[in-house]
Amino acid sequence: MDKSTNSLYHQMRDDILNGVFKEQEKLTEAKLASQYNVSRTPIREVIRQLEFEYLIKDNYINIPDKEQIRNLFEMRKLIEAHSIKKAILLFQKSDIDEMKGLIKIAREDNFEKTMIANQQFHEKIVSATKNPYLTSTYDQLNTVIYLFRKMVVEKERPMLLDEHEEIVKAIEDRDEILAVQLLMEHLDKDLEFGLYYLG
């Protein structure tokens, strides 16, 4: 992907995540080429990449079904369970303070800020692995979950931030068993909350 196509990719990806395109809006090559004032060739390449990332499917924004959501969360639980064990060993006071700061931001009465801070909280846990292959995989699946939450759920789950505080406390206390347990319960509740909105 050359520089100009890469720039187009990031712009389209951001537009998808920021809700510029609606769920039922057909994203044809001709329409997108006109919208971004480019030829169809780079549009075609960007669409292929976004399909690979599960953000577009059959020329529409990809809204995962129940099976896909369960599969995404299964992967997420595997990655985060491993990651939080690393966090127990490696996180310093500055890391703990950063997580507490994200909880504080998420408590502001702003859905967009809460969603972003919630995502960054979990990304912080995964960052403890210092494994670029793992974090890349996690970022990809978490982006699909983020889009699903924004377009389908549109609200945060009650008690979510209280659970975040309990998880941080367990990390701070270096209690691996409790930290993993709290995190897995937290993700299970997130999954059930999301599935509820799929009917």
C-alpha cells in the first residue's frame, strides 16, 4: 500500500469508527471514489484491507452476529487473561495511576469519552505483554467490538467502571488469581450485555 493509499485507508477507517457511514448505507467503489475524490483503484485496495479487518462485509459496515461476537470475546478473554498476569508482574505505580486516570475520564458524562477510555483501559492491560504480534491481533478484534458497541449497543453497561476499579486494585495488590477472575467475569458480563442488544 503506497503512501497516498495508506492515508486514504486511515481516513476511511476513522470515518467508519466515527460513525460517518450508517449501518444500511451501501459502500460502492463509485460512491466512495466520489466522496474521497480519488480513483476506484485505491478505493478497491482499501476496501479489501477493511474487509480483512472485518470492518466491511459485502459493501456494508460489518455488524457482527451473535456467533461472531462470541468468537471475538473468546479470543479477547484468552489474550487478556495472559496479559493481566504479565501486568501483575511488570506494572509500576505509573501504570496503575494511568489505569486509574482512565477510569476517572470514563466517569465523565460523555459516552464517546467513556467508550474510548474503556478501550484504552483494556489496551493498557494487553500492553504489559510487550508482544507486538499479540497486541496487533488484539487491536484488530477490539476495533470490531468497538464498532459494534458504537453502532448497536450505544450505551455503557452499569457497574462497568466499578469492575474496572476492582481489577486495578487486584493488580495493585499483585493478586493474580483474583485479577484474572475479576477480568474474566467482567468480560463475560460485557459479552452478555452486547448479545442482549442483538436480540
